Amino acid sequence: MEKKLLHSPQQPIEMTDSEFAEMFLKHALTQFKKEKILKEIDKTLKEGNKARFLLLTEELKKIS
């Protein structure tokens, strides 16, 4: 019977340079979009624009 350890050492994940670059760029783009939406949310709160606020928070939920 083979024992499976919960915290056993993992095999290293091998990734090509292009896969790593793509992953990095996707992460950077997501962070950029989040920051942009958060700034817009702050602006809508100052303006009291509830409809725009609700749209932006839904958009933020989708990318988070």
C-alpha cells in the first residue's frame, strides 16, 4: 500500500521562458486593471454616482 503524504516534496514545475513571460504579463495586466478600477471607484464615491459605483464593483469582482 502506497502512502501519500500531505506535505511531500513537489516535483519542480518546468516552464519555458515564453510561458513565464505570458504568466507575468497576465498578472501585471490584471493588477493594472484592478488599480484603474479602484481609482475609478474612489472617483465615483466622491461624486456620489451610485450606478457607476455598482458597475465598477461588479467589474472588479470579475477580475479578482
